[in-house]
Amino acid sequence: MSEPRIGSLGELLDQLRAAVEADGAEVSVGELMEAVGRRSFAPVLLLVGLLLVSPLSGIPSFPTLMALLVCLVSVQMLLGRRHFWLPRW
């Protein structure tokens, strides 16, 4: 499958809507990540940043877990992955 050409936030949302409508009622996170392509890394990093500036960062070991998530995302970007990989739980 070729990399989706997404130029703006509106096009990104249209791509996500098309992925949801194509599959019907159930859509996995992996299918959404596949539809978004390389632009799946930034939302994950943004979410981590928002969680770290929230009061949740006061929970012991929470910042360490978020740092591990940032490392996981960064390594995947450096390895040239097409989208953010999540284990199939």
C-alpha cells in the first residue's frame, strides 16, 4: 500500500473518516495508524507531552514510563517504520 498523501489537518481527518467508514462498525487502533501513515508519530508524542505537563506527572514512575514511550517512538522513527507500532493486545 502506498503512503497516503496528507497535506492538512482536514485531509488527515478525511483519511481517518474513510478508514472508519470502509471497515464498518469496528475499527482497530492499528487500522487507524495504517490510514494515517507517518503522521501517526506526532500525535503520540503530543499526547505524552500533554500528559507530562498535567498533574499526572506527580505520580511516581509515571514520567519514567512516558520517557520509555518517547524512546520507543523515537527508535521506531529512526528505523524508518511506516507508522507507530503497537503490540496486538
